[in-house]
Amino acid sequence: MELRQLEYFVAVAEEQNFTRAAARVRISQSGVSSQIRQLERELGAELFDRSGRTVTLTVAGEAALIHARAALTAAEAVGQAVGEVTDLIRGQLVLGMIIGCTVTPLFDALAAFHEAHPGVKISLLEDSSDRLVEKVRTGAVDLALIGAATNTPDGLDALTIISERLVVAVPAGHPLAKQRRVTLRDLVAHPIVCMPPGTGLRTALDQACAAQGLHPSIALQASAADAIADLAARGLAVAVLSDSMAAHHHDRLTARTIDDVDAPALLALIWKNIHSPGMRELLAHSRRAFTEPDPATP
């Protein structure tokens, strides 16, 4: 039994898919399958049920997963302990980011961290906010940038980056652009383009509508704010964005704050623990990138 086999086993268990697991560990799907089969022969039991559309753990697989994760954590701890003694941080960190979100300070933090600690391998993955929360809870992701509604997830540490009101964004000739005050009821009278379920902004909108007993017509969905703005600019639907998202498109869209939606949409960094030196350093770089003023800003 080899550590790489345990790594592949954990990857398949968490991704529930051999193709995604292979992309995550950066080898071919056939290579992952072969190593898992070899591990199953050594253990004398099948670890996965491959009969469905998704790969699920067998009873033996469930029992093995806990110990496989523990073995990988212990192996990483050995390298970290040596690294601390020699002032060299090593290991691997997985960073999560909501789909379609380009956040420059986060990339600045990664660049500064990589320059200071080249011995740490960094993986970056995109997913919906709700899936990222679960991956942080299970330890599959170390640090994630998510969108949230009102509050950050229970049981996790968080650093709120942005807290903003929801706005509607429409072309200049749209009826809502002529109103000085826009309410949620005004908004739901029109077809809407917004982010998909699982994002913080969409959750904030859905919760606000539910509180007032309103049923919005979600005509279009897109994960990227730029795509939402493009669709709204063409008159296909009314865009729902955060204030800063809409500000990037002020030359072609008129933004109006939704007056009766007080609960903000949040952008936040979340994590579960900072036991490893690498994680502590990455979090420190991230805090600095998001909280220190930009020297280029007057």
C-alpha cells in the first residue's frame, strides 16, 4: 500500500467521479483506476460501488476513508515538522473560489505566498458557494472564497471581504431606470437575470422574496457578473447584482438599490482550522491582501 494510492482513493471518494479525481491529482483516469484496483486487491475488498452514475463508497470504503485521510495527514505532518525545523514550509494547500469570480487581491495573496514559500504546492478549484462550504467542512478545501447571504457559515472561521446591498441594473431606457426608488415588488414584475442557486447573491435574493411572499421570474442565470451585465444591457432581463458588480458597468447600465432588501450579500474567506504552518501563512497573506490599502489608490 502506497501513500499515492490513498491520495487517489480520497480524491475519488470526495469527487464521486474518477474523471474529476484524475484531474485533481493530475494523472490519467486510467492511472487512477488502476491504482484503486490495486489497492482493492491488497485490501481484499471493493472500496467503491461503480454501478451508478456517480461513484459511491461501499461499507468497506467508508471504513477505509477515515484512516486514509488520517494517514495522509500524518504523512504531511512529517514534512511540516521537518520544514519548521529547517525554516522551510512544505506541503499542499487547496484553495476554493466561487465560479466566475475574479478577485485580484486573492491572486495577489497567492503570488506573494508562492514567492515566500515555493515548497508548498497550491491547487485552485472553482465551485458553487454551498459546495465549497461543504468541502471546507470535510477538509477537502483548506481556504475558500465564497458568496454568502447575511451570515457566514456556522462552525467555520471567516473573514468578510465585501458586504453590499443588492441592486437592479438596467439599460437607460428601461422603466426601472426612471424610478428613483425601486422595491422588490417592482423588480419581480420583470424577468430577472441573476446568479444560479448556491451562490450568496442568489440566496440573498431568494430569502428576501420568500420573506415577502413574492415569486420572481428567473428568466436567465449566469455565474459571472460580466455575463449577467451583458444580458441585461441587451434588454433580455433585469440584472440583480451587488453594488460593486454593477459599478463596473455604469457606462451602459443604470443601477438602483433595492430599497426594501436590507440584508447584504457577502463575499468572505472561510476556513476550518489553521493547524499547518502553510495554512497560517496563506491566511496571513490573504488578510493582508484584502485589508491593506492599495498603494496605487490615492
